[in-house]
Amino acid sequence: MSSISQKLQAVHDSIHAAALAASRPVDSVMLLAVSKTFGADAVLQAAAAGQRAFGENYVQEALEKMVAVNQLLQTFNVATDKLLLQSPVLEWHFIGPIQSNKTRLIAENFAWVHTIEREKIARRLSEQRPPELPPLQVCLQVNISEEASKSGVSVDQALEVARAIAALPGLKLRGLMAIPEPTDDVARQRAAFRQVRELFSELNAHGLGLDTLSMGMSGDMTAAIAEGATIVRVGSAIFGARTYS
């Protein structure tokens, strides 16, 4: 078993334990493996261990990686990588800041976008989503801790922006995404995630029909799951420490 496979299993074990502790089904939380800065070989090792959903922050890096992954899939030996070759389709999620000049590339190449914070960006993604593709699954990013350095719509603006996104063709508004202010205090972690869940419930009370809470990373994943996270985003705990150029 590769190191990535072992780490991936350990993360799944942690997710399952947190779900059980919260009296939730173990399959109610999806793991999004954040593969930014790691190469196609790392993605394929995780895919060989059963991981299918991968998160990327940088458009150009992601597109190059997608091409490399597809090329490597075509060269695998069927006898040694049978499982992977039988199910090679990976799901790519964009989880980084969205620049206006990158929306077409995102709309054309990703299945999910977690970081919409402006109606303008949502409209561009809607207009640029190819009609032959299924609707782009999207989350509204909320700046729940009101940090000046963080992206996201304010809680007060969330309903208005969510309604605008939900009305756009080519997009399917699935839920909320948040990155609360980092803290090692579990009570504070849970309080922030609880705010996101309460906002989620409020939006659903207005008929939006959301089903996704994308929240929680390596350091606060357990607290996020306790407060209802349905997607957790984990990178270094699977792939190792990142090196930025």
C-alpha cells in the first residue's frame, strides 16, 4: 500500500469516526482530496486507492494536471491497474478564488465550483457552461468570520445572491462553502460552523433546496462534521506537506 493510500485510509477513518460521534451515517460526508501543487502521479495514486473527487485552486495548474492524468491513464498496464482503468472518470472541483478572465476555462472543465461570491461571476459561468455538459454544481462562499482577508459574501447578503445564482441556467446551486477563521479551540470551530449551518437552514426555509455544506479541512474537520458538513476538503493529510514555487 502506497503512502498516499495509507494516508487516504486514515483520513477516511477519521471522517467515519467523526460522523459516528455526531450520530450521522458514515457515508453522509464526502472527502474532497485537495491536490493543488501535487502532480498527476499523486492524483493517480489516490485514484487507485478509490478517491474520485479532487479539488484544485489554480486554473492553469489544474488544466495541465487533467491532461497529464488522462495521458497517464492511457498508458497504465491493465493487469496491474485494472480497477483504475475500469473506472477512470475523476470529478474535478474548483475551490480557489475566481478571476473573471478564468471563468470560461472553469465552466468548460470542472464539475463543481465551491467559491462563487458574486452574481457577476455566477452569470459568466452560466453563460460559458457548454450546453452539452450537465449543469455546473456550485456553492456560494460565505465569509462567516467576516475576515477582511477572506473571500465570500456576507451573511446579510447571502439570500439575495443565492437567489440570483439559483435562477441562472447551466448552474445548480447546491449549498454553502466557508473557511472560518483558523483556531485550535474546538468550541470556537463548532460555533463558526454552526453559523454556516444555520444560514443554510435559513436559505432552505426560503425554498432554495440546498443539500451541500462544504466546510472543514484537516485541522477542523471533526468540528465541521459535528455541525453538518457534507463535503470536507483535505490536502496535506493525504498528499503530504506542500512546496510552493
